Amino acid sequence: MLIQIALILSEQHDIIVTNPPYLGTARLNNSYSQFLKHYYSDAKADLFAAFLEKMTGSLKRGGYSALVTMQSWMFLSSFEKLRKGLLAKYTLSNLMHMENGVMGIAFGTAVSIFRNIPLTMFNGTYHQIKYRDVQNGDPASLPVAGNRYNRTNQTNFGKIPGSPIAYWASQQLIRDFETGRPLSKFVDPRQGLATADNNRFLRQWFEVAYSSIKFDARSIEESISSRKKWFPYNKGGAYRKWYGNYDYIVNWENDGYEIKNFKDSNGKVRSRPQNTDYYFREAITWSKVTSGLFNVR
């Protein structure tokens, strides 16, 4: 059986249709993980991405691949090189983007149809299926009117930083990316502390003794010399425009010693106290995820 599978995977095909397995690198054993890193370095973040690269690369010239995968390859930075490689070598003919629950699973998926030929003038067809559009397990109609339906050239994705498969982006928005000045020209956007266990390291300010909180530290040195345990922590929250959501404090005692040394059962450090030279500085902050308009505080 394994020999038959190996022979099939080594051949070139006119059409490939499959729903590959989904499994993140963290859940793979060491031999599988090393294999992906060596042979599929651009797709090593998840097994489905390696299949996407492998299957599309196993097509005869002009052939089609149709794969049902997680939607994460379309947007996440860990798949950026994969996206750029696929878009450079192949034509994304069609994409059906399905939100959580459409396939009976609790995450978004995507059906991508690639053709093994670069057609620079081709406009692919893209649309989305929402959970409410499904009746008795099937979409009521295809494509669903109003659900980000668009026909666009995939070269437009490369005009957006990170080359996300933002198929709904208007020509005006794409032009803004081409002619506008990036945020980095004005400020230094940075992600802050990721504790890896918020229940362990975060509290709301009224849950601990007021005397153990340092509200006005302006530097790491000042936080250490204060000998306090808790410090203000901006953590997204509900819609607040310009000001608010000062609810949380974080255990940053002794320059975050406990967080910096927080490890899992295998002895691997779990937290990510990144960009620490920006801690305790004035900043404009915003939530990572929102269903509304962008707003900052």
C-alpha cells in the first residue's frame, strides 16, 4: 500500500482533488517536523500547507488542483513565502472561502483551484460562503450574491504587504497600498507581551491590593526599582474610541522574571515578552481582532 501511495505521489497528473490532513507543526513528531522543514520550508507551519505545495507541484502543465484546506494560508505571516511562491508559479483560478461551521467544523476553510500555468492577465473568481447560506448541508446557491464576490487578478495581492489573498479588496484600496505611505514611516508598530497563560499572569486592577500596583512606571528601570508586582497592561477589549479599556494589570515583578521563565512540560519557554525596549512607553493601542471599524486608544 505504501509503495502504491508513493508511486501515485511521484507522478504528474492532469487533475488533483483532495482534502489533505490538517496538523500544525507543534503536534507533529520530530521526524515529521524535520521532514517538513527540510523539503517544504515555506509550508512547514502545517501539514495541509505542505500538501498544497506538493499537490500543486505534481500537476502536468495546464493541469488543475482543487484542495480543501484551512483558510490560514491565505492570511497568516507564517505562510507568506508559500503564498508568494504559489502565486508566482501558478494561476489561482477559483477560490471558495467558507467561514466557521460551513463544513461542520469550528474553523474557516477554503477550496482553492490552482492551474499549473502562469496566466498574468487572468482574473480569478472568488467568493465566500457564510454559515447562514447553508441549507441541509449545501449552499443554497453558488456563488452567493453579496458575499465578497469578486473577479480579480492575483497580481493585486502582491501589492498588499504580506501578499494576503484579500480577494475582496477594491481597486481603490489596492491603489492606496501602491501610492500611500506605510504606517512604519510615521510610528513603530510593535506587538507587545504574549504571556502564554493570561489566567496565571493577568488580573483586573481591582482584584489585587492597590499597594502592590505601580500605575505610573515610565521605564523598565523604574518598574524594577519600585519593587512592585503588578503593572498596567493594555489588552484590547470592547469598542472604545480614543480612550479606555484600562482594566488589566500584569505580573511584571523583577522585570518579568516569572513570565520570562514560564515553561511547558517539556521545558520549553512558552511566553513571548517581545519588544521589551518599548515597554512602559506612551503608545497608541488597538485590539487585534474586531468585527467593527478600526479604532485606537
